[in-house]
Amino acid sequence: MTAVTDEQRLMPAARGRWMAIDWGERRIGLAISDPTGIIATPAGVITRRAGKRPPVAELVRRSAALEATAIVMGLPLDGEGEETPRSIECRAIAMELGRRTLLPVALVDERYTTAAAIRGVRETGDTRRDRQADIDALAASVLLQHAMRIASLPALSLDEPSAPHSTDSDALPTP
């Protein structure tokens, strides 16, 4: 991880209500933190429609309705930490959310968040098929809980995209 300089924008130190987005092809999972920024809770899903534009306006509405003070967007990198077509799309969406909401937006490596959510569902005795929509919101909760543990989380500069935040010590548990 590179050191954070004074020129870099950081997510708010006073955590507040951060909203997390787990971007998927069919569904977008959402999570919100409590006002103290300690607990992440699933906040529903947005169903994407094939062939339609990304639901940025709905994400803006949800962030306002949930009283979000910052946004954490999952960055779907491949197994080696390299960009994917979806991660490029997520970067563009994150930039647009920052422009439209004026909230700080951070990109966080989301590898293993869905696997962790599925594991949690299985531990409760449910099946993936029974809880598919819940899994996306649970994955967003895992992502948000991870992001809130990072002491100095860089936010996107609206002028240029940033690299995802990830260090070995911050890595999510492997499935």
C-alpha cells in the first residue's frame, strides 16, 4: 500500500452512516452502517435489467434515503488482483456517484465478499437458492465491515480514478 499524502482525499474519520455497494450483473447489494460507523447492516438490493443503463439515479436516491455520509464501492478484481471489465465499470460508476452525491467514495477490493456471505447463509442452515437476493446485501455488509476496519481509507479524487485499497493485513478471509 502506498502512503497517504496530504493531497489525497480520505474517507471521513468520523465514520457516520457509510453505504456499501456490491455491484453485480443481475443485482446490486447495499449495506449501511449505524450512525457510529461500527456495525454494517444489509440494506436491500437493486435488480439490474439486462440491456439497460446502470441504475445510478436509484443509487443516488438510496444514498439520500439511507442518509449516507460516504460510499464504499466494491471493486471486483480477478483472483490475481487485476482489473476486469466489471471493475472498470465500477470505477466509472463510483466516479459518477461522487459527482452526483458530492459524498466521498472509496473503492475497496471485494474479492471473497460473496463467498463470505454464502458461508454465512450456509451456517444458518439456509441454502443459496433460498437466499440469493439476501446474499448480495450480505456481501455488501461484509465489504462495509471490512472498509470500516481500515484506519485511513483513501477516497476517490473526482479528477482521476484511484487504485483499490488492499493490503495483506487488510485482506478479507479466504473462503
